[in-house]
Amino acid sequence: MSLPPVLVSLAVISQRLPALEFVIASLLEQTLSPAKVMLAISPEPYLLDAGVRPDDLPAFVRREIESGRVELMVVPNIGSYRKLMPVLERAAGTPTWVATADDDVLYPPRWLEGLYRAAAPTGAIAAYRARVARVEDGRLTPYESWPLLHRDKVVDQTGGLGIFPTGRGGVLYRTDAFPSLAIVEALRRLAPAQDDLAFRVATLLTRTPVVPVPPSDAGAGHWEFPSAMGPTPGLYDQLNASGANDEALATLAQAVRSKLDLPALLTPPVSATSKPAVGFSFSNAGLTSSLERKPMAVMKDEPAPAIDRPRAASVPAGPSEPSEAPLLSICVPTFNRRALLERNVTFHLESFSALGIPFEIVIADDCSTDGTADYLASLSGEPRVRAIRRARNSGFLDNYAFVMRRARGKYAIFLGDDDLLIPETVVDYIGRMEADPSLGMVQAPWLMMDERPGGGPIGPFYRIPGETRFARGAYQPFLQFLFDHHVFPEFMIIRRDILAGSISSACPFIFWAFLYTARALAHADILFIPEPFARVTAVSSDPRTQQGNSETMFQWDRYRGGIEYVASLAFPDDRTPATERKPLVDHINRFMHIRQSVALRLLIGAQHWAEAYILHHRLAAYGASPLNRAMQDKVRTAAAFATAAEEAASYAAGPVVLDPAIDGALLEALKPAVKARLSRAAPAEAATVPLAFLRLDPAFPPALKADDAVFDVREYLAQFV
């Protein structure tokens, strides 16, 4: 088909690499052939992305790069903005058609042609999937209330200006619809995880309308195109599903206010909007939202956000030296991270001393061997620091509970050794607790930080739409809150008397944060506030796996234990009819399927194939696996081969001799440490040492010694059915 050249641009994250070859193939097989597919990758991690290097790309994709049909762009990791901003930079001054694509969608054959035919006559933006903005009383309504054009059968009344594309379906832009790359970059910094919104606000500055495209124009029967990995939760599920888009819209609207009154522009001549219901309810379970919610403050893109508002109450001032009972205990478990611990202690000694409140830092050293003991010994003259060395290494969770129970302050805060508090906010929240004796705990999301050189704030881990308070024993609304906003109640300021009845060594079948918070709710009110009081390392130069990433991949079953525990308190056996339990169980399963799908993607990205295989089958039991048939086969094959190779590598100290029939594509499934043990040739000392052979061809190896061992890949494939 002869039409003007159109580029297709996408970025891939590490978790989606297994699907990339299928996505690229669908883009290259369009009826309107793209002039080039532009693929952006970044070696450094960011948000859900662990980082992608050129060598990580599938062999098929590397061949297409060599052919010139795909152009590789290695760019700084600015998340999903990479699917468009690098191309905008290259096309500066030259109007160019660019269609953005996602890295896990199989695009139907007329996808690109449908976009171009819709956009070309007027130079508009074209999108298959979009929402229609709603304005009430001069304000934008919550993003989740905006109807989806094709799903909800709505009609736009703003001439296309009120249509906001969502990236998953694909969007076609002319690059001159953007006022400048500098403006797009400024908006990106204000909304680092909301690229669709920032791109739309930028193009509204040029008053560019959006034309919706019916899915039939793409050769599809539905407006949701199939996923190469099934319905996988992505950045929206992790960061934007709980009100973050509303914060981003408010921030973006404020930023462009001098040039554009966004609510006024998006208001149709005759408003047909109606106020949406907030929250959800369990059918027949009597769990309907009745919580009062205050407006959520906008997070600022600053290293240490300051909360500029009147304090609920003043905190008693006092000398920096500790008394018998300090006001605050900062509780820090540590293990073998001396440099980070030194930063932690120095920062908090200086910061809280400057604020003039009595405090202590309590440190539990879990038998470190890196000089931590020497550093703590050097602090023996500092009266505000108490250090305790454990008798034996106990692990993170046990050490967490141990150090919290050592607190002497009226209030206690847990903090990782690589994390830092936001001191002014801590003091503000303690002031509110001092003024309200019924309030025993304050919870807030934590501000995720990229601690590598040049890094900075990423954003809160979860979002809530304003302050939400739960009265003592109010487990039903608390459970609803967890489901509504996918909250993980990990960062708390807790009064010491409530701590005593809430925190001890966690049981193995439950996620500790749910357990401790539910226990505390039995004794006092709990307040959740949207503004973080702690800056927590999400991306680190430390090669060890972060505790949170490990929990997400390998301890997700404990999340079910936590939700089930709260549910048991909200709906006791002897008081809840069986007919009311099914909706509750459905919500628990839905919550867990999201967590399991996230874990599955992380496991695939980290090449934990056997674990991914089992987790896929656990999800498949509910019809909820995100893997399509091709991906299932790939995981099955990789799990079998990786298991065979790892067992072979453990047989003897020497190299594992590789069957020539095993090709390089199979080797890509192996972790580097295992791959380094493989050899195509037997070592020189083969006649005198036991050898391990990794076999695919039954005729390999031609000869074996008595102490040699064969690991037959076909046998392992038979195990992974």
C-alpha cells in the first residue's frame, strides 16, 4: 500500500521481553508497512523495569535490527515516555507521523492503516482506545469516571478536544501537534508515570483534536486488542489505578494554566455528565463505602516534599538529648550495609536535633560481618543512639519486630537502613496524634527513590484519594479500603502502647504489614494520609535484591494470608451467612490475581522459569493466567532446560559439556552464572574427572565414564507438562 511513511515507536521493559518478538512481528506485518519500527530500551532500571541491554533482546528482534526494519534506540530510562519522546527529539523541525505501540499487545493487521486513514485528512490525533473527559462545576471529575468511547458507547461533544487517548490501543500523532520538546519534558517531570495524560495536555496546547477509530478499521472485532502475555497488569495497575491520574491531571492543569484553562476547554456546550459513584460494594455482603474522604494533595516533584499546611497540634519542644521516655523512636534493622547505615544515622541525628524534639535511634544489627559492629561501637558516646547486636542472624522480618519492640519512645517508626524519613512531615503527624488520644497509628505511602547517581524521587508506592480514618474495630471498611486502592500498609507511626499489642515476630503464612495493622485496629483508630513521611529506596546500586522485590516474587502467597486475616475479622464465621461469602472470596481472588500476575512477570524477567511455570498453573486454575499459548510453551521449555542445566552444573566442579544439538536460543533462558559453566568441548582433564553432559540428541555423548552423568533435556520436558 502506497501511503506517506509512518514510524511506529515503542519501548520495552524487562518483564515484557518474552513477548517482544510477537509484538514486533505483528507491527512488521501491517497492511500499511511502517517506514521503521523504533524500539527504545534502557540498561538502567526504573519503576517496573529492571533494565534492558541490547544483548537481552530476543534473537528475532536482533535480526530485524540488523535488517534495518527495526531501529534500536538506547536512551535514558524515563519509563513509558520513551515510546514517543526520543522520536520527537529526532524529528524536531520535520513533521512526521508517529504511531505509539505497547510492548505486550498483538496488533491486528490493519491497525496502522486504520489510524492513518482517520488522522490524515485533518492532521488530528487518532486512537482506537480513549476516554472522554468529564467536567462538573468547573472541575474535572475523577479520571476513572471518564467513559471509554467504544465500550461505553458515548458521544464526544467537544469536537475531539475532550478525548484523551489511552496508549494501549495505539495512538497516531503528527509530531508538529506538540508545541515543543521542552514543554513535553517539563510536563513529564510533573507526571513521571502518566505519559498518556502529559502527551494529551501538550497537544491541547496546540488545540489538536483526537479522532476515535472503531476497532473494525483495524481488522479487529473488539476495542481491546489481544495481549502477547494475556491481560497483564502494568504501570497503571501499580501506580495509577488508585487516584494518581487525578493528581497528575491537577498538576498538569496548574502548570499550563497561564496558556490553557483545561476544565473550560473540555466543557461541552451542553453538559450531559452525571456524578459517578465512588468506591464499590460487595454484592449482598453489606460492605458499601461510607467513608468521608478529603481532597488529595498534589505530590510535588521534589527530593523531600514539604507539607505546607497548618498543623493539627504542636509537638512539645524539648532538648535534643534523650530523656527516660523520648517522644520518638526511629527503629532501624540492619545487616551488612555499613555505609548506608552511617548515612541513615547521620541524617536523622542532624535533622531531628534541628527540629528540637526528644528522640532516639534504635538499631538492631543482625550479626553483620562488614564492619557495622565497629561503626556502632564508635557511637557508644552518642546518647541518642542505642545499638543492639543480635545473638544470631534472624532475617529481616524477625529483626524488624525485634527492633520495634525495643522502642522506648511514645511513638515508634520502622525504617530500613537505606531509607530516610521526611522529618518535618513526621513531626506534623506526631503532632496530630498528640492532639487525638484515640488515634493510635498513622499510615502513609512511601516515596520511592532511585538512589543511583543522578536518580531522585519516583513517586508514592500507592495512592489514596485523601485522608481516610478507620475507627477502632472497623474491619469491614478497612478491608474495602485495601481492595479499593491496593494498599500495602507498611509504613506506620505507631504509639508505643498500641505497638505492644500489635507487633511481634510474624507468622510464616501472612504478610506482616496486614497482620500488624489489623492487630493495631483492634486497639485504636488508624488514619491513612496520602502524603509520604519516608523516602524509601526502590532502585539501588546495591547488587542484592531489595526486600520488596523479593517479597513480590517469592512471598506473594503471604499477601493472601494477610487479606484473608483481615477478612476473617471483618466477616466472622459465626456471623456471616454462606451466601455472603462468595462475593468476598471473589474480591480476594481478584486482589491476588493482580499480585500473582505481577510476580509472574517479574519471575520471567529474572529468568526464574520453574517458579514462573508453577505460578502460571496456579493462576490457570482460576482462568486468570496472563500467558497466552505461545508464552506458556516458552515458559515450559525454558523451565525444563534451565532445571536440567542447573542440576548438571551442581553435579561436578568442572564445566558442563553441551550437546551440539542445543542451539543458542535455548541458552538465552539460562541465568549468567549457569551459562558460564557450559562448554561445547570437554575439558583437557576429561579422562580423570567426573563430567556432566547436557543432552538433547540421544546419541550424545558418544562415550561415558562410570562417574560421568547425563542430564537429558527431553526427560525434563516430560516433567513440565
